[in-house]
Amino acid sequence: MYKFLSEEWIKAYKEEWNKNQKLKDELKDFSASIKYYIEGKEDSAVHLIVKNGEAVEAGKADSKNYDFELWASLENWKKLATGDMGPKAAMLTKRLKFKGSMITAMKYMSAFEDSLKMMGNVPTDWDIK
């Protein structure tokens, strides 16, 4: 059990990512740095670095600029991870905030949706103070 978006959690998520062959195939031409955080807690953000579809690094985010940033309230992250809310709907209703190239995100929308749904595969402790 990992605290959601902790350093341990993002490392477990990286393993889930790399186990997902379909996702890696769909993203074989995609490389980016992605920052994730809970709204209002940007100081405890984590990141995932993807090279040609493979997650190559995961850990605590630093102050550099990322290709993509995703943030939401804890409640909305939970709904995304459990499948109660779809990623596309979450973005359209601004429940999932997004910074980065919308063109790239649209091009890889189904893989992007899969990667968010995959968050539900990580054993997560949602009890965050």
C-alpha cells in the first residue's frame, strides 16, 4: 500500500506502466516528462519520464519545466483511478487540470486514458493529510 502520489507510489506506477505492452506500443513515438500532483500540493509533486513509450524514471518532481503537468483534487484523482470518472470527461469539465501540448495529448488520447486508468492497479492508500 502506497500513499497516493508519493515517491514509492510513482515508482510502483512506473512498473505498472512498463508491464503494459499495449500502452508502450501505442506510445512508441512518444517521449515526455510528466508531472503529477494533488491540487494545492504542488510542493509534493512526482514525475514520470517516458522515452519512446517506456517509463524510464520516476520520483520526486523538481522545479524544472515538464512537458506535461496533470493535477486534480484528491477526490477527483480517486474517481479517475477507480474508473468512476473518465479521463476525457475529467479534462473537459476541468476536474483534471492539464498543462502541455493539447495536440500531442489528443494524438495519444486513448493511451493517455489507459495510463490514467492504470493508476487503479497500484495498491493505494488514499488517506492523505
